[in-house]
Amino acid sequence: MLRTALVGSCLGLFAFTLCAAGGPTLSAPQDWPRFRGPNGAGVGVANLPAKWTEKDYNWRATLPGVGHSSPVVWGDRVFVTCGENETAKRIVLCLKTSDGRVAWRRDFDSKREQRNPDNSYASSTPAVDADHVYVAWTAPEETTLLALTHDGKEVWRRGLGPFVSTHGSGTSPILVGDLVVLGDSQEVPERVKMDVPPKSSIVALDAKTGEIRWRTDQRTTRVFYSTPIVCQLDGEPPQLIFTSTSHGFTSLDPSTGKINWEVPDTMPERCVGSPLFASGLIFASCGTGGAGRHVVAVRPGSKKAGTPPQIAYTVQKPVPYVPTPVAKDGLVYLWGDDGLVTCIRAATGEQVWQQRVGSNFYGSPVIVGDRLYCTSRQGDVFVLAAGEKPELLARNPLGEPSHATPAVANGVLYLRTLSHLISIGPAK
């Protein structure tokens, strides 16, 4: 059974640079503009506690509906999406970071769709820049991509055609320069016969107008739930990286949508966790039935050097299926769906340590300082030391289930449960 995706910007929209080593160089507290923050790296800057109680919350806000998407933050505003299970209504909510009060709310009628019981009508995380917040959702009749101002006014809305899947959707939009990019993948079950099968694609829209700038077709096999990232090698233009069952690893020119290179036949199962760029390698996983199959590390192709992409190594299961890896200081952390955490050396794939923390996870880990933070499906935030030796530092209950990934913005940790948003930090 599918495990739902839990489910930015580059080129000057966040406070880090993509270096030749292939990782983020963070220097100061920053906004959190997309799923897993700047370039989807899952690395934040803050002075956060390892242990806390409800008395340590800055605030805890009740959300109007439920969902699994993660919050995004720009300046003094935090944006989050919710859905109503009975009506499929989609809700976009803006709260003030200072006290959690609602700045505005927008409701959008939609239609129910067939989806996995673990999915929701708000599994896609928004993207945000200085001008707009961008939200995507699917219904049988249409995939919708929407831009709102920071005050909640609709700027544009673009329909991308019907959406077909038995499990629902979950991939999130990202910003690349002046483009909003979204994976529009489709899936037709073998038992369903359609006169006109749906077409899968990757689409880029003008962030200001919503006009389609390019659309790159993909083969239709399985819906992917991973959210893309940007890979930029030293002295070269950025590459937009997608992972999918149908194409494996795909590198696109973000300005044109032209395919730079692919590494096919590397993702035989469904892609739910998102790719990660670290130590000059792209890491991605696939899996099925609630378990990861393998993690593949690919060295990206280089136009400057005239070299094709190359598989560096493969890590066999047990590996994550839904949670996306995170990396720091040459180490990659593979946080498994079943609570088995594995630390490997990014350069070689050598296992450094492995520790079972227990519980089950859909959310992905983030690194803040020398600690890993990850929220379990049961609603406990596990805090592990990041480094050469495993150490469980804390297990903090939130009191409600969660499928979401934490956000870290401007020194504050934001945690989304099924129907609440919590602000924590900085450490006292």
C-alpha cells in the first residue's frame, strides 16, 4: 500500500549558496520557502531546545481542517494548507509568526477524489517568495496551481488538466528563479480502461502571471510524490532534478525544460521521498508496501567537464521510503519509516552507525545545529545527535498524530500536527 508523501527557491531566493561540494552553506537564520526549506535540504539555523513541554511553546494554533502538508515561512508570516475530508474543500491559512493569530484564510471548493487512507486533501506543501504564496491540489477533473499575495488576494489560477490516481497526490511546487515548477504525474490502474489515458509531465509557470513557460512530457507509469530540487555544480548553470519510477533520475534545464541527462531504471518502485543534493551527489529512494527498496547515490552529469551522470553506489534496504534523507559534514542520515536511523558517509556509502528509535514516520528529518529533529506518525518529536555516534536526546510528545516535516525559520521551529500548528524556540 502506498504511504503518502509528506510531502523554494534557488537563484537568490534563500540565504545560502550551492557550492561545488554539493551542499548548502548556511550563515544566518533564514526563511523557509518550500518543502524542507532552502533547496529541500532540510537544514535550518536556530538555537533550539532538545527537550520541551507545552509551557515552552511560543504558541499553539488550531487549524480549520486537517492535513499533512508542512508550513512555509516568509518574514513575519507562516502559511499552511488544510482540507475537509467530507467536502474536499481546500483551505489556505496565513498566521502571524509572533503569536499564531490568523492573518487571513481562503477557502476553495473542490471535489472528492479516490485516495489512500493515509493521504489527505492537504498533502502538498506550498511554496512562497517575496510576492506570492503558491499552492497546488488535485481533483479528478483538474490539477490546480494557484498564486495568492501575502495578503490572501488571488493573483492567478491555472488548471493543468485532469488528475488520475488511486492514491491521491502529494508532490509540492517549488520556485526556480521566476518560475513555479510542479510535477504533474499520472497513474492509471491496470484494471481501469480509458479511451484517452492521461499524460504525465513536468510543468513550469511564470510566477507573476501563471502562464505556462514550458512543459516536458514524461511517461505515465506511477504517480511520483517526490518534490524536486536544484543541483548546481561549480561554474555551471543550475540543474532541476526530479525522480520518478518512469524515468529514474531526470536533470532538466530550468530555463527551457530541456532534458540534460537521465539515469533510467534506477527507481523500479514508487518515488515518495524527495531527492537530496549533498557532497556532490544526488541521493534518492524508492519503495513499495510501506518499505524502502534502496537509496541510490548519483554523481550528476557535467556539461563543463563533458561527463555523463554516474551511479556512485546503492544502499540496500532497510532504507527510507517516505522520509527524505538529510546531510551535514559529509554524513547522510537515512531516517527509516519504521524508526531505524542509519548514518552513512556521503562519499562512499559506508555505514557509520545505526539506531532504532522506535515508532513510525512519514515526516522527514531536519538538521538544526548538531541535532536531528523528526516527528513520528504518533506525534512525538524525536531528537537525535548528528555526528559520528548515535545518541537519542529526547522524545517530545505533541499530543496529536502528524505526517508533516518540521520547518525552521528565523530561529524558530514550526511543527504541524493533523490539526494544529506549534511554534517553539529559541532555547531559553
